[in-house]
Amino acid sequence: MLHNLTRFLIHQGCRVAYRNYAVQRPGLMFLDGAGFFEDVLKQKAFVGTRKQPTTLSLREIRTIDAHGWVQTDFLPWLSHCSRRSAAALGHFGSCISEIFNNIRDHSAHQVGSIFAQWYPNIDTLKLAVGDFGRGIPATVATVEPGLTGAAAIERAFAPNFTSQSTPKNRGAGLDFTLNNVCIGLNGMMTVYSGGAALQALAGGQIRHLNPIFGNSGYTGTLFEIILPTHAIPEFNPQEEEMIW
């Protein structure tokens, strides 16, 4: 959210400055290792900070470049960390592409911020993708007004739901992301949008979080995904064979 807010202000022509950040505290050192200060200030906060090979640096991705970036940068990085083939990770890569598809369709600013960290001791990926659009509740309200913020987010994940007046082929949909991450791969996904928050647990159970966990009026949308990479089955080419 901090990265998105910074980028949003910059896109609006504002000058953004950070003060008193060069203090060696765990949170600030984590941000530096994640590439936050290098991205927004063009320099690291601390001398000698190094990016770990299990860290995918925080960066801003244009929606037009997202699919290519997923294929050439994200999946090879995750494959190297998790020791799963890029083919086995293909469906998860499609989930990330679908999130960027939604940024493309619903945000006036055609960019999203993404950061990922793989934890080898627990064989788990933690990933965040965010934008600074108007938020899912506001978008859903254009076709189904009257829902609470969390209920609107849940509605957006329903199969075949669209806010487009003339739906086109928009990809697999957010339900594809939910099904693959939480049901197919036993992961967990938390969505913060428009001041509301919703969590999808492993197995697909959905719970509405207390509004206090929402993003405090920040209108964008943030997806947080926790994925146990050991749950990803290796790719079997025979499963892709078509039967005529």
C-alpha cells in the first residue's frame, strides 16, 4: 500500500519525500531489502543492504507488460526457488496475470505494484499485488448497489460475475484465481479494497474481516497470497492431451 500510495502521488504530479528513514529498524531494513527505497528514491537506505535470491524485488508493472513479465521473470524466479518446473507453476502464473487483467479493466492507472518473498524453511510463497484504482466495492456497486464492502468483494469472485455492460473475453475471472490458489493449491488469499477486507482460506471458505483490517479509505485494491509451494504438483504432460 505504501508503494502504491507513493506511486499514485507521483503519477498525480506530486513530489514525495521520505524523512528519518535511515534508522536501522527491522521494518525499514526489510523495506530496503525488498527494493522499496531503491525504487521510489533511486537509492538504498542502508549501505550494504543486499537483495536475497528468495526475494522478488518490489516493482511497478504496467498491465500491458504483465503477462510477459509473469512468463519471463516471475515464473522462472519462483521455479528456481521452489524447485517446481515452470510448467507446474503455469496455472498460478495465470492467476497473477488475471489480477493484472482486472487492474487493466478497472483502474484508470494501468500499473500495479508487486512484491514476493519465498521462505525456504517452510516452503511457502508470500506475494502481494496492488493497484490504485477505485476499489472493488465501488466497481461492483455500479451493477449491484447496496452491498457491504466485504460482500461486494465476495460478489466479484463469483463465477461469471462482471461489471462490464458489454462483457468481452476478459480471461478466466477472479473465481479462477480463488479456485486455483485456495482450493487447488491449499493457499490463502486476503483482499483489501475500498476500506473493506475479505479472506479466502485453504479449501475455499470465505470470511469477511472486521472493517478495521481494511485499508483505511485507500481506494485501491491489494491482494495478499500465501501459497505452500510444496502443494504444487509437478506437471504431467499427459494431463494436457486432448481426447477426440
